[in-house]
Amino acid sequence: MSTNTLVSKMTKKKTENYVNNREFLDALVLYRIHCEEAANQGKPRPRIPNYIGECFFKIATHLSYKPNFVNYMFRDDMIGDGVENCVMYISNFNPEKSTNPFAYFTQVIYFAFLRRIAKEKKQLETKNKLLERSGYDEVLYTDSYSGDMSGYNSSSADMNSIKENLEIRSKR
């Protein structure tokens, strides 16, 4: 092996992160300065720069690919909630206390995801209780099932399995 190959193998290849923490911090500090100037002049808070918004979106999107979040059907809602919470709490980030905005906003998004999951779970439980109270036959009606065994086909078998699943979940 030549020395060039050894040197190239020994030096670690620099990985490029999807959000540069230093640039993100600089953008937040600059935005904070603009907010303070606007407040001193009695003007409304300025619009959040596109770069900061893109960072929020990238953090939320990449966090949604983690194994504990990836299989939810409402992942887009989770991402939207995460970005919304970042926008709401951008003024709470203090660069004098922390120089790691990536970690701060990742936590904000993480807890937004947990709130969305809890909200969706509660909604699903409410829907299941309503189905149970109203009666399954009104909601799960099929043309081929007449209430007796005649015309019993796969759609009524599917209906029965749905009923069983709902009853099992409601007993938990």
C-alpha cells in the first residue's frame, strides 16, 4: 500500500449533516436581533427567514423517519405540528444559554409528535366507542348479508372480523 492510500484511509471522511448547526445558530441569532429591533421600534415581529423554516422542516421530516414514528398514517400531520411548534417557540430559544439549536428544536418537534400521536389515539378510541354504541350493523352494512346464514360470503366474514377486533380493542 502506498502512503497516500494509508493517509486517505486514516483520515475520516467528513459527513455532511442535513442541518448545519453553526449556520442554523447564526441565522437564529440574526433573527433574534431583528426581532429586538422591531420590538424597540414598536413594529410587529419580522417574518422567519426561509433558511430557518427549511431547517425546521428538515429536522421534523428526518425525525419522522425514526422507527418509533415511521409507521403512523398521520406522519404529515406530525411534521406540520412539529414545524408549527418550532415557529411558536422560536423566541424561547436563547443563544446565550445554548449553542445547539438543532437539539432544542429536535426536542420541540419530538414532543409535538408525541402530542399528535396521543390526540390521534384518543380520536380513534372515541370513534371505536361510537361504533360500538351505535351498533355495528348500521355502520358495517353489506348488500349481500341479510342477517341469516344465506348469502354469507367473504364481505360478511370481513365484517365479523372487524367487529371482533373492535370488541377486543374496547376491552383493553
